[in-house]
Amino acid sequence: MLPLEPKIFHGRESELSDILHLFKTEVPRIAILGVGGMGKTSLARAVLHHPDIMARYVQNRFFVVCVSATTKLKLVNLIGDHLGLKPGKGLTWAVLQHFSNNPPSLLILDELEMLWGPASSCGDIEELLSLLTGVEYLALMASQMASELYSQLTSSQITIRGAERSAKVPWTRPFLRALQPLDQEAAYLIFADIADSDHSLEEVDKIPSLTINMPLAISLLAI
């Protein structure tokens, strides 16, 4: 079961275009990085439902939410479940064989940070990602929350630390830049789409200071 296309999607058109361009040149392996609430999942869902991607992969699009996967085994079980495979010994091999023996596929691993952050599991997930990218016609996208530090709470720029891609995975270049706060126009459009009434210019002008123009914070403010 695929998640729905985001109904409200503003300010990430450039990143969406960059990702779609990578699909035109090769079988891409893309890491979407950014702090929590920056719109990584919405961007991944927009890619998933883009007409070009739907036409290319049809029924071979898979979107796996990884937040409950705290080990490599649990992640493999999640992927296997989406593929209709039975859990058990040799499931990793079965997953790789499924993708190898079927038409070109797109696998999106969303919220991968539960596995990526802890040192105890980082090596395991790197190994799994490396195996997946070894499948010739499997396009891979992985979203990961980067650790963050804010120099100023109201700053429009975010300093991201820990926004690292696995060195063992041949990520497609040019790398996608870590997601940044929205510009003011996109922030207002999201707010206006969600808010149930008109707001004064003074209220709208407070959006950057209250939300740092982060999509999730804007959405919560508008409710």
C-alpha cells in the first residue's frame, strides 16, 4: 500500500526537479537529508507519485517507512513484507533476488535514522544498502534525519552536522543538498492552504520567527 501524494506541496519544486533529472540519466541512488520537520517524507512522496516515475515503474514502486525498524533484520522483514515475501532465514537473499528477477523497481526507505544513527546498527545498514545498490535496475531513495544545531532559533539557515551519506553506497552525483527552510512565499502558501480563515499581514509576518519556515512547524501553526 503506497502513501498518498502530498496534497500540499510548496517550496520543494527545485529539489523535486533535481531528483527527477537524476532518474533521466541512470538508475539513481539518492539520499534525502534534512532535520526533522523539513519535508523529507513529502518530497519522497512527491517523487513516488510524479507522472514520470509512475509511468516508468508502474506497480514496481515500494515505499517502506523504517521508523519501527531498529535492526537490519527488522528492516529486511519490512521490505520483504512489502514485496509479499515470507519472513525467515535467507530473506535478505530473497529480497535481492526479487528485485533482480523483476522489472526495474523503485524502493524508497523513509525515516531511516533509527538505524542510521546508532553505531551498533550503522555498519549493518551500510551493508544492506550496499547490497541493494548492487541490484542493477533497482532505484533507491533513502531519507534520513540529520542531527542539527541552531546558531539562532530565528535564523533562516540551519547548520547541519551529521548529514553524512554512507561511504559504502555509490550515491548518485551530484548529491542532493540537505533540505533547507522554505522561502517566505512557499511558507505563506502552505500556511494559507491549511488555515481555515484569513489572517492579518501582521500574523503572516510572524511565520518565520515562529517556525523558522520549516514545513511541519508551519502546518502545525496553521491548524
